[in-house]
Amino acid sequence: MKKPTAKKVPYSMTLHGDTRIDNYHWLRDDERENSEVLDYLHAENDYGQQVMASQQALQDRVLKEMVDRIPQRDQSVPYVKNGYCYQSRYETGNEYAAYYRKPDGGDPDAEWQLLLDANQRASHSEFYTMGALDISPDNRIMALAEDFLSRRQYGIRFRNLETGSWYPEVLSCASPSFAWANDSRTIYYVLKHHKTLLPYQVWRHELGTSQDDDELVYEEEDDTFHLSVHKTTSEHFILIALFSTTTSEIMLIDAEYPDAQPQVFCPRRKDHEYSLDHYDHHFYIRSNRDGKNFGLYRSAWLSEKRWETLVPAREQVVMEDFQIFRDWLVIEERQRGLSSLRQICRKSGEAYGIAFDDPTYVTWLAYNPSPESNKLRYGYSSMTMPTTIFELNMDTGERRTLKQSPVKGFDAENYKSEHLWISVSDGTEVPVSLVYHRRYFQPGKNPMLVYGYGAYGSTMDADFSASRLSLLDRGFIYALVHVRGGGELGQQWYDGGRLMNKMNSFTDFIDVTNALVEQGYGDPQQLYAMGGSAGGLLMGGVINMAPERFKGVIAQVPFVDVVTTMLDETIPLTTGEYDEWGNPADPDYYRYIKQYSPYDNVEAKAYPHMLVTTGLHDSQVQYWEPAKWVAKLRELKTDRNLLLLCTDMDSGHGGKSGRFKSYEGVALECTFLIALTQGSLPEQDNY
């Protein structure tokens, strides 16, 4: 079988005196119905399957390893909210969870009520995800947001828990973001734009009525902002939270009155970001007004002038989150790339830190729905420790383990993690987290997979991955490079890898990889790289800048046609990301983006072995970006290395749904890497 060759149809684009010719623009089909486009994607899939056919036994074995590590029966840690105890459960063979509750009366024999079996909901669809589930304040009505297509367009449905019957209405084209008013008949939800998928309106719905009768509460006219709704801890307010990349604004709706109108808490101003909660007649505000890394403030009033500082903004410590309890305030912070928790007594102001032992890890505030409690639930994970939920008695300091995710056959003593700082070409120190199997580590001889992201200020934490064990147990070193553009070291780190500083993300990744090899962490002939979405952009830039560095690269749902996408306001996410990449309508940004945009910089030269994945229904990175990129690479590359494009025709940005099915794509990626280390994959020119 020969590799697919896409036809060339020149499409000219001229801006700022510069003309670009896109020979594969025809692969864009917004409706995803063009037979010629679909035939090409199927041809690429068939070719990829043919190439990988010789590795089917290995792929089946790797998938079985991953699935076998997952317990067939599993259940969540129960929690209590508003008089009921809630729990989700997986039964043997089931892809999705079932959700239960029972009265919290202390009776251990009380009968559990089935709220929803997601397996039944998913039974007629190739894809299913439940984005949110929430019970009305009177405990009678369940609202849930579901996506059956993987476009992140949700339908909100309602069920009467006393009768079991479903209400007739469906709130379509919604976000998984809604909140009940306190009358238990009114719900506020977010509507997405039908074309751009931008969440831009808040509507008020009365239970039992048609969506056509809903009332528009707020519409955001600035398309660089997106919005969400949620309820405060006090349950007195519903918040409309408006966010752009660098600016935020929050509106308050009194949850007691079903006809209440929104009121601005603190008017938006450029580069001021804040979030808030309300409890015990006070607002608690996390804000960057006094420093980029955020402080915490309290106020009984709407006036910003009356904010009282509780935790000042600090130069080296990022305040990431907080939760309020009756007697305690708990802060989630990050310093030198590592997260930590601190509890502060609300009466005395005394603070106590929660200590952790691993060299690299992540901790976070778990779901704590009862502010009157003195018990704090928090999560913890490291590269050598599966996700664990702890409960801390904040009054006594006593801690107990509620659950550690079971991983069959895993022994933490067999693995070692490290946290290093690498000085890159401009003198900046970049953190990197590593993990490997102790028995198989040989300096300079291990295959090494280097992973990166570096965008949106998102933090890539050094947490546990059960599927990663299939690589570590075959001698791989896994290196997570925390390049600039991420949020690991606060706002400065983010700013250092966005807009006119984006090139730092690529050079950080290359420099750290080179340094790791020099320090003996990987075989220079067995280096591999992987990244997804904006991390796929990172991969595309890296292989253009240093194509000889890696033997193989996996680009998952990669954002690679940056100039063209950022010039098209009809594409989802474009307008909301001008503060991330820049707007190429500005000639300075146009020139800067063009120098790293992977699609615009494909050249006639040798590239590594490559596996590129996408989903036909991807709402975040449209399928045609990786499709066009692969077509152009096929045309120009001069090597005999493999280039595979795998398009999931039934899913979107996150791949397949279901706890077992979701590993099928992961198994393919791992098989691709393992086979490359073994030299068992054919060269492309043999096909």
C-alpha cells in the first residue's frame, strides 16, 4: 500500500505585503461532509493501519497491560452535601460510571438511590461525556450536561428524582456550566455561539418550559472574553465569571430571587484578574492587583477600596486557589514549580503548612462541599505515587487516607523521580521532572520520551500515569519539561512564553533535551518527543528548528496552522486567544507568528518518524490543521522516515470516551515509540 498523496490546489493569501500559498486549504470542510476530504482522511487511516499491522500483537499487549491496571470495579470516596451522601461507581466491564445517593442519616443500611447510569446514556452513541451533574437545593431535581458528539456542545437535561421521569425540555448548545437559583425551579446556564462555540450568553430557564421561552440575562459583546456561571459557598450568590487571557470581571446575581439582575462586583480593567467566593457575609477575592502572583483579600462591600488584605501578593509564591471553612482558610500555593497547601486559622491568623516528601509532585484542594466542617479533603499525586485523597482534621492535625487509586502490579519502590533545573541558552533556569525504572536505568543508554506543553499559563504537573508504566517498564525515561508559557513559576513564566516571547517555549524544550543527554539521562540516538494541542504546536516548531534531535515525535491534536487560524474569527477559540499568540492582523505579530508557525515553516529536509493524531469533531483544534500539515510534510520531506496521520472519525479533542476505550489511542502511541526503539517498524519507502 502506497502512502496517500493529497492533491494540490493553490490557495493564495496576501497580507502585509506577504503572500502565502496554501496548497491544501481544500482539506477544510466546516460541515465535515465533503466526500473527497473524508476519503483522504480514511486513506490516511488505512495507510497508518497497514504500517502498524506488523505491530498489532505488541499493541494488543500494551493495551491489555493498561486496561489490566484499572480495577474492573471501583468507586469514588463518598461525600455529603445538603443532607445526602453521594458516590459514583464503576462495575465490571462498564466504560462509564453510575451515580448514586442516599440520605445522610447515619444509617449504614440506608438504600442507595440510582441517579444516573452513564452506560445507559452512552449506549446509542460512539462518544459520550457528562460535563456536569447538580442537584436542586430542595434535592428533588437533577440537572446534567451531556455531550454525545465531542464538539463540547452540551445538552442540559432534567430529571425528577421522586418520580424518575425526565422533563421534556433540553437546553441545547450549552456549556457544562450552570447553577440553580434557591427556588429549585430556576436555573442559569451558559449558551455557546453556534459557529465559534464561544460561551457568550447567560440565560435564565424555568423548569418545565421550552428553551424558546428562556430569558437572556447577560450577553458578552467582547469576543476575547468567555464566561461561566457557578454558585458561591454561601449559596447566596450566583456568579457570572468573565475571563479573557489577562483580564476578568465578575457579576453577582442574588440566588434568592428568580428575577434578580446581575450586578458588577469589580469592573474589568486591563490586566486585572480576580476570582471570588462568598461566605459568612464576606466576599473573599483572589486578585493580582498588587502583584502578578496574586494575593487574597476580604470585603463585606462591593467597593474595591474597602478590600482587606489577608494574604499579600508575593514575588516568589503563586497563590493558585483557596477554600473557606467556618474556622479555617485553606490556601493552595506554588513555589519553585511545586504546589503546597497551607491552613490559616480565621480567628488567630496562625498558619500551618502541609508537608510532602516526593522531589516532584502535585497537591490540590479536593471537593469540600460543607464549609461548616473541620475536615479538609485534598488530593496528592507524584510520578511514583498514584492519586491519593486525604482527609485532614484541621483542628487536631490528624490525617487519614480515604482512597489511593489502585494500580494492579505497581510497586513504587521500583521507580525513581527527580526534579532538576536546567540552565538554557539565555541563562534562564527551566525545571524538568523525570521518572524511570530503577532497575533499567543505564546512563546514556535509555530511550527517553520528552514531553512539553507551555501555553495558556497552564501547569503540567508531575503526577502519576498508570499507562506510562508500559514505557518505564521497557526502559524508557520520561522527562516532563516545564517550558516557558506554562504556569509552573507564576505569571512571569507564562509571560515569558507567550506573544512576542513564544520562541522561548521552543528553545527551552530543545536546550533542556540537549542538557539531559549531556547529563546521561538518555541515549542520543533514542530520543522521542510528544505534546498535544498547544503542545503539538511545540512539537511542530521543535522539528522545524531541530529536526535531527529526535528519532520520533508524536503530535497529538496539534495546533500547527497558527497564522491562518488566528486570522479567521469564525474558528472556535480564535478571538479569545489574541492575548496568547497575538493578532496577525497586526504586521508585527504576523511576522513573529509566521517565524514559528509549523505549517508555514515546513521545508525540504529530513524530519523524524512522526505519528500525528486528530479527531474529526475536534472543537479546539480543527481536524484540517494536522491533515494539511501532514500533507505538506509528505510533499516536502526528504527522508524515508514514517509519517502517520490517525484521525478518529467519531471523537474530538480529547479522543475516545470511556475508561477503557480511551486507552486505545494511548496504546497506539506507546506501540509506535516501543517499535521505533526496537527497529521493528518498516521505513516509509517500503510502502
